[in-house]
Amino acid sequence: MKRIYMDNAATTRVDPEVIDAMMPYFREDFGNMASLHSFGREAEAAVDDARRLLSKKAGASGHRLVFTSGGTESNNFALKGAAFANRDKGRHIITTKIEHDCVLNSAKWLAKNGFDVTYLPVDREGFVDPADLEAAIRKDTIIASIIHANNEIGTIEPIRELGRIAREKGVLFHTDACQSFTKVPIDLKKDNVDLMTINSHKIYGPKGVGGLFVGEGVRLDPLLSGGGQEFGLRSGTVNVAGIVGFAKAADMMKDSHVRHMEKLRDRLIEGGLRIDESWLNGPEGGRRLANNAHFSFRHIEGESLIIHLDFSGIAASTGSACSSKSLEPSHVLMAIGLKPEEAHGSIRFSVGRENTPDEVDFVLDSLAEAVETLRKISPFKKR
């Protein structure tokens, strides 16, 4: 049976060229970059090269890139590190109702530890109104954390305007760019971003590697105590092979890949909306991630649809991979105004650069068949 993978927002296949770039750092060039001998210096040089390449991809002049274990650690570090380092200024934090779980749970943890959190609403397409951010900022606001591109519905937020408002008010601005990095143009300086989270495994790099860009003069309390690696901000032996793979993966992502994914996305959206009683969650066109198509279908359960498609060899998702086994309706879909039963009848396809138009057509045929089959036996459908 042919297998078609359209869950690239959850993770991507590691590109063979990325694996080739990593292999020497497991075998020949295996040194610890903290060591003074030639093995250590060679490892340090490889990490420095990777840091420069990734920084260039983000327009990160004046920012330091701190390597971490992934997006979750970076987001925790940004919020908790900034909150505790800047307690002399205040205890107020701003985020949104559609953040990744690691941001929302970091905010909840901070609220339990004496901080005050404001959660900004979004509109039906998932956009934050910049006026809401401006109105929410107080004299004691430390940081605003607003996702760059939503991992479930693909909405690309206007971070340049949001960052400008935060900067004018003297508030740190953090954005989670795990889904958007290399897919959406970004310039940390022009976009007024103080802190930005990125990770590797969404762009055909290895799992377990991420980073946090830290602007000049930004104060952060480290989460980890140890040997003071990564500018004294993230202790622990540096994952040289993973970092080399991360940089190689980012270097391999081209504009042509983005255009290819956009064409597949639009083909998928057009076909999916031909199914009766279906709709698209999130915006259309350029304000949506290149690889994201998120549908809702009345009278069926998204989990049943995922299982049905899996029988046909198709991998998709009901939403964030980090919470896909939860029985609770998606907090993102609830925030954009869906009812619980509508949220439960949703599915996310995230195409990759390796997918083809023929695969999209096969997915659409299988999706239409699955929806029809499930509706015939649905207890939710009016008879």
C-alpha cells in the first residue's frame, strides 16, 4: 500500500543530505566544543558556522542565537527567563489564546508563581488585533509572546506591527517561529523582535535541536545551572551533530520549496472545500502558512477521520502533535469561535516539499470517501 505523509507540521523526515552532514560529528569530529584541544576547537568551529548561517536566515544582526533542545525549551526559556530576570520592572505578561501548549503552560506556571497573565483574543481567522495588544500593555508589563504562525490553522500574525507596539511601550517581544522559520520571510531587526524561537525538525532537520534568538541587552535568567555554555545562558554539553544538521536543513530550504508547498496547499484547499458542509479554518492566500490546510466537517469526529485515512496509508492530524491524544477540543479552534462539536470534526493536513500533485489528488479522493462513509454512521447527523 502506498503511504502518503501529510503531517509535516508535526515533524518532517530528516533529509539524507542533513544526515550526511551530521555523520562526521558522531565519528571523526566528535569533540566537546568546551574542550581546549583540537577536537574541541573543530567542534566549536562547526557550531560557530551553524550559528552564523541560522542567524543570517533570520536577519539576526545584533541577536545571539542560543542553542536548545527544541521549541518547547526555547519557549519556556523566553517566558520564564525574561519574567524572572525582569521582576524589578513588573510582573505582567501578555500572550494569546492560540499559542502552542508550551507557551500557554509556561504562562500558567508563571501565574502560579506570582505573575499576572493577559490572554489576547483572536478573530475568526486567528489574527490578533494590534489594538488589543496596545490596550493590554501596562506599566508593569515585562513581555508579550505572540506566535508567528499558528501550528494548527496556519495563521501568520502581523508580528512587525505587533513588535513595533511592544517596542514603543518598552515591552520585550517574543515570537514562536517554529512553524514559520524558513517558510515565511523574517528580519528580527525590522520586525522588532527581541526573542524568537526556532527548531530543526519542522524543516527536515533532526529532532531534539532548537534555538532562541536573544536580542542585544535582553535580560534572561537561565533555566539550567551548570557549566555556563551558550553565553552562560544554556548550560549543558552542546549537541554539535544536531546543530550542524539544523544549519544544513535551514540552508537547504529554498523559496522554490515554499512555492511548491503553496501550490499543493491551494490544490488541497480547493478540493477539500468541495465536500459538503466543510469549511477552512484560518485565512486563505499569503496570510497562511505555505504548507497548512485545516478543515472542519460537520457530523463527524476528526479522530475517526484520521484513523480512516490511516487505513488508506495517509498520515494527517487533528491539530498539534503535542496534544493530539487529548479528548479536549482544540483551544485554538475554540478561540476562533468554533463550537466543541465543530472543533472535534476537524483535520489538519500539512504538506511537505516531497509531496506531489498526484498525492494531493489521492488524498482528496480518500478524504471525500471517508467523510461520506463516516457521516452515514454518524450519531451527530440529523436524520
